Amino acid sequence: MAWLYKRPDSDRWWIGYRHNGKQVLKSTGSADCAQAQKQLDKVDLMLGAERAGVLTFETFQQITGRALPHMTLKAALADWLNEARGAVGKRTVEKYQGFADGLCEHFHASDTGPLVSSLTREHLQEFLTAKRARVSASTTNMARKCLSTFFHRCKSNGLIRDNPMDGIKLFKATREDKRIRRPFALTELAQLYRQAPDDFWRYMVLAGFFTGLRLGDLVTMPVGAVNYKARTINLLTRKTGTTMHIPIAPPLYKLLVG
């Protein structure tokens, strides 16, 4: 339920209401009580429609008399990614792209729909809950952060009236999520090496052990990174951008030249 009130320093009427657990206060811009009441009635209609789960794009336009831009989720994500490519790093863009692909797959996004303005908090909560069933709490919370960033931009650009992410809480880590990781024992590494199906995976086991490099760096190591004469690996790591000069241990060197 919304309400009208006046502030001591103004003759204009204000509207107050609660949305997603937060208090919202906005000026009607009018000192006429009758005009302010009309705005209040519209707010009450929208709040009632939202509680009933029927506040759609069309309902919003009918109640307010204002139109929101018609942009599909797929188009809004593409526009966001295009902007991100000029504003954030490559790794962040890759993270956003993976998130966008997952969101489009979940909502079956196409060139015709759904509209970004038709997605509700319940839709996004269901998306995150389904994701949490497959991955850790920290990974799910990263998706939540991406959603918040994306829909904040949508609201700033006038594509949506309210941010549907408001009120969606962080996921708490379970005892399994908090389980302390430990490194492989030498006997376990030896078993992994013996079970490796080919030279590629034998290289991955040895190189990971002797260099400490991440899987992504080992897979995408550029031509020329290995200096056989100096017996070093020289590269720029993908995640941190750190320049590394790593001596090649004899077992790894033997595999590389063999």
C-alpha cells in the first residue's frame, strides 16, 4: 500500500511505498492533491499487479501511459557485451560472454523474445537456483553479480522500470563448498601420469607439476614460449598478466624434446 505525504520544506505531494523490502519515496511534482492522488492510484495498481504476478510489459504501459523500449534479452546482452569490450579487460569480457550464453540458453532467448522488460525477480531467482544446483555458491554468486551489473545498466538506459535483481540475496556456502583443498601427493601424481592416455596429458601433468602454471596457460602457450637453448619457459600469464621465466625441469625437458 502506497501513501501520500508532504515534506515540511515543500508544498508538493510525495508518494511513499515499500518495494522488495525497501522504502521508496518520490515526488509527484504537484501541489494539487487530486493530481497527486491519481499518481498514487497508479502506484497502487502496479504494486497490486506485481504482488499478483501479472505486472507485465503491457500492464505497465496501460497503467502509466508510458512506453518502455522494446528490446529483447538477446539484443540487450549483445549491446552490453559490445560496450564491455571497450571498457573492461579481456578476461572480464570472457566471463560476461559465458554468463550471457548461459542466460540466453536458460530463457531460450532469440531475436523475437523474451523482452528484457518481461523478466521478473522470480524468473531470475529460478535461474540462479538452477545454477546453484550444479555449481558452488561462489560461482553462483558471481553469476548474480553479473546479473546485477547487466540489469543496473538496463535500468540506467531506460529499458526497464525496476531492477528485478533487487531483493535477491547471496547464496551461502555449504560445508562441502568450504572444504579445504589440498595438493596432490607424489604418489597420486605418479598415478595420474601413468594413467594419462597420450603425450598431451602427460605433458599437462608434468608441466603443471614442475611449472605451477594454470591449465589455460599450458593449453594456450604461444609458439616461441619455450626456449630450448636456455631451457626456460617465458610467457605472460592469462589471468594475472604476470611475465614468467620458468626453468624447465629435466623430466619435462625430456618430454618436450622427445
